[in-house]
Amino acid sequence: MAQILGGRSLEESFGKTLQEGLQIELREFLVLSTGKISKNLIVLFFTSEKLKKETFSKGKAKTIHNAAVIGVGTMGSGIAWALSAKDVPVRLKARKMSSIAKAMAKMMQNFEFIKRRGRLTDREIGLKMDKVTYTTGVEGLSNIDMAIEAVSEDRTVKQKVLEELETSLPKNAIIATNTSSLAITSLTKESQYPERFVGMHFFNPVAKMPLVEIIAGEKTSEDTLATVVQLAKKLGKTPIKVGECAGFLVNRILLPYLNESAKMFEEGESIERIDGLLTEFGMPMGPFTLADEVGIDIGEKVSVILYGAYGERMKPSALLEQMTAKAWLGKKTGIGFYTHQGRNKTLNSQLEMLRSKKVELEENIILDRAILIMVNEAARCLEEGVVDNVRYLDMAMVMGTGFPAFRGGLLRYADAEGLDNIVARLALLEKKYGERFTPAKSLVETAKKGEKFYH
């Protein structure tokens, strides 16, 4: 819209006097400043400002003077970099020195990127990296204020790591898990000091994604909660406290979107067309490109957890399991939905063997199946109190998934479409594709009252 109006302004003012040109610009500016997009962005701005002041706790935050990161894969190295970038001494712990070496290299790549933009010098980078130490055992953990676990999304592995940390760290040290879907309370049910455990879910890539979901277990103390919220803000992130449920907030809403896209491919629709339509809608990348970025295996693990928690409406597409078995894991293996070579990507032609026919769905059906399934799950999250309010939910989706800010967020988009219209479209999808599209109870009730998510 801004580009169209800007182009029209240039065209109309060409050859006119300065005063006439300014009048044309003023007219077009008024259209932009009072339009829906402007109002949507203003709401997001004020939500962002409110979140800066949120503590989500009545507890007293303590300063984290040093930290440890356990597990140094993609997420672990990213979290370690975020700590070191803000001059928090960090100790890396992994089973192999080769893993630590790769993590240090990734951290340096992030610093080099900032240096190229003129924001850091070699000396400043050196001082930050000098505060990064490492171990393959438990040495150096006895004086750590906080440890962040970032090992693979496997309950057994995580519980083993958390048990080891509890015996290796000081009794008052905070232990955070970067789990993307597992309940904090169940992970720490054997803990002696469950009050110091908390969920701190970063998003990939950590260096760029501003959101951190903060999840309290049943026995997490208010002081622990206050401390991790303060730390997240120190790292330049936006923390949002979410309820303890499978997938928490963002992944619980996002996975149905990815899963539905996979189902449409299985039915015969093309990957490129689905990706293209959702990019045109405003998503920063299509669902298949996103799946390749995150990792097909990670998506598959999380989808299984959500299926176990929520039943048939979250039944995963068989596609992710098939691709994981073939080691088509996305960017990290060079092949997923696309074949990746550096910054270039081409469609993985071998995927054709995983679909039996070709069909072309209507554009509005593709968009509704992908977007409205998220709206429906978001409504359920509000029903269950997973997040405090609709504004925080929308901000989490904008920051955590890149949902187009100009639309104001997922549920502000639903309001703009009309909730009675959304319910009717979901009912049509339910009739054709099954119960996963059954409109959420609160969505139906709100529509019947003629109300909106935003009051």
C-alpha cells in the first residue's frame, strides 16, 4: 500500500511546483496514517512498550553474573552467543570437544557479521570471546549462577541432564530448559529443588529472533521467574510468560500450520505454490522453507508430542516422519523440502515419490487451511489462559513466527475478517477435511455475541 501510494505521489507531483507537490504528499500521507495498517502497527507498538515494563512476577530478580550452556548445537551456540554478546561470562558444556569447536566458530560468525556492519571491533570481539570457557565434564560449574539446558528435544535426555546439573551447580543456581514443547513440571518431578527450575524457550536463529517464552512449572518460585525475565531483557529479547502446556504458545499454534501445509502437499498441491501464496500473504517465508530452517526432525519430534497431548486435531502428516527417516532434515543436511547450496535452493525433486497425484487447490482454500487452523488454536490458547491477553498472543506470533506485523497479529487479522465469517469458513473446512477444523468453543461464542478479540 505504501509503495503504491508513494508511486502515485511521485507520478502526480512530477512537473508541479514544490507547494503543489507537498500538498499531494500530505494527501497520501493522511491516507497511510489513518489506515488499517497504521492502526495495526500502532497497537503492536504500544503492546511492545507495555512488555518492556512487564515483570510477570512479584518476586525479586537476582543478577546473573555468569552462566553455563549445556548442549552446544544450533540453539545452544546461539544462546551462548547471546550471553557473551552482553558480556555475561559463559561456560559451554558438551560431550565432545569437536562440538564445542563448532559452537565457538558459530559464535565468531555472528560477531563477524556485526563487525562488518561497523558495530564491533576485533578487540571488542576478543574481550567478549575471552569470557567464553568450556568443558566436557562438570568442571567449573560449581560457581555458576545459572545454567541453560539446550540438548535435543528428548524427555529422557533432558531429564538426565537436569539431574546432573542439580548435583553439580550451587543450590541457589537457576536451571533453565530451552525445551520447545515439554512440560517443565514433568521434567523436574524428581528434583529436590523444583523452585529453581524454569522454561526459557528461545527461537531459532537466536541472534535474530526477539521472542523468549518464559514457562513456570507448578513449583517454580517467583524469584526464579523474575530473574529469567530480567535476563531475557538484558539479552535484548522480549520475554512473554506462557502457560505450561504441550508446545506452550507459539509452537502449539505454528505446528498445525506446518502440518496442514504438509497435508496439502500429500494431497497433490505443489510446495512452491503453497510457499508462494503464504509469502504473498505476508509470512516472511513459506511453511516448507521454514520447516527446512528449523529442521524437519525437530518438527517431527514436536508434532509427535503435540499429537500425544491434543489428539486427532494434531495428528501429524506422515511426510515429516518419512523425510526424517531419509535424513532429509533441511538446511543442516543440505536437503529437505528444498536442496540447499549456500544461499541457493531448489525444490527437492525426490519428494515427488511421496505423493501419488497432482492437484491444484483454490488459492483461498490454501490460505484458509494454513491460517485459520492457527486462528482456531490461538482461540483455544486464550480459552485455557496459556497467555494473559490477546495482545500478548499476537505479539508472540509476530515476534516468534514472523506473522505479518502489518496485519496486526493473528487474532487482529481474524477480527478484520469478521469472526462470524471465520467460524463459517472453518465449518466448511470441517465438513470437507475433518474435525481438526471444528471451530473452537470460545470462537463460536464470541462470534454469536457479535464481539471481537480486541475490545
